[in-house]
Amino acid sequence: MKIWSGEDTVGTDFYLVTNETIYIDDFDNNENEEVALDKLKNNESPLNVFTKDVKVIHLSTVSKISADIKRNEIEVTFKDGKSEDDATMFFSDDQSFQSAYGFIKNLFGEKFIETVDEYNIPKASYGSLWALTVFGFLTWLFYRMADQIEQEGADPHGRKAKLLVKFIDLLGTTGVAIIGGIILLTTLVYLISRIRKPPSYLVLHSGNYKVSGVARTIVNYVILIIVWIVLVKAML
């Protein structure tokens, strides 16, 4: 059993890894972290220690682990019922990150293969560019709707449509612009961080793991450019 908390993690994140399970939780404050740590040291059951929002991941359900050595993050992909889910562990420094990754890697032993996946700038930027595209279009769309409501009013049909119109009417054009601007600015900052420091992953996986090459990146950007053209025509 290994525990990472306090100065080893970001904020009040608390991680417990046993031979069978990964527990990922976030306490309200450092005092609660210390209480949880004391209880675990006294062999109390983890289920009686963590909050109701704890993420419990059984190692038998894990299909992939992606460790970003540039950002000290470990993303665990696992099966949650019939669907696939993921959870990320954030570490404050390289030492705690390497400690956690090494411990988890040893738990899987020869069951998982390790692959290095180095991102270049185009590959690192792709997801953020998609986010900017979607959020930018939604901001424009909701701003147009808010402006139309202010000018002409609205008579939506259906309960969901009425709730959406009521929400947009409450925000108004100014509210939509402010919220949309904050989201876009946050996404842009994240994009810049990805460009300045492209991720470098150590990927633990079972079976084959295909690192996407130049051809895949080109195809992805062609699709993105086509979407940009369609959206620009819709906005004009």
C-alpha cells in the first residue's frame, strides 16, 4: 500500500494505491487529509476514510495508464460497467510522480507493456484547437440567440428549449460574451501551455498500442480545417 498526499500532490488530492485498487479523492482541507492519513495508518478500511466522491478503481478493470512526464500527471483508463472511464492523478513534483508511476508499473508487472509516446506541437495542439472551435462556435451561437431574444423576444417549443431560452435571456449578450470569453481564454492558455511543453507519455497497456504518426495528424487537421470552413460559412 502506498499513499500520496499533502505536498506530494496538487491541492488537497489524496491517492491510495494497494495491490488491488486505486483510490482517488479530494478532501476539503489539509486537516481532513491528516485525519484520513492517521486512520489508514491504523489499518482502518479505506471505504470508511474517504469521502462519498472517492473514485475507486479496481486494477482488474484498468486497460491503460498514460503518464505525462512533462506535467507529472498519471491518467488511468478503466472499465466502469459497460462503459470506459478515466481519472487523473496530479503530482506536485517529479519525485512523487516517479514514485507513483514506478509503484503502479510494478503492480502490473509483465501484464502491461510500456510504450513511449512523444507529442510534437501539431499533435499536442489538436485537442485544444477542437475545444476552441466548439466553444467559439457555441459562444457565437448563444450570443446571436441572446441578441435575438433582446430584439424580438422568443417563443420556444418544448420544455428543454424553454429552459435554454430562459437561461440565455437571463445571461443576456453581455453575460454570454463574458462567460464565453472566459472559457475561450482558459482554453487558449491551455493550448499555449501544450505548445510550449508538448506532452511526453509513458503508456502502460495490454496488447497493441499504436502511436499516431504524421499521416494520422495530417488527416486530423484536414478534418478540422473542413469543420472551420463549414462553421465560418454558417457564421457569415
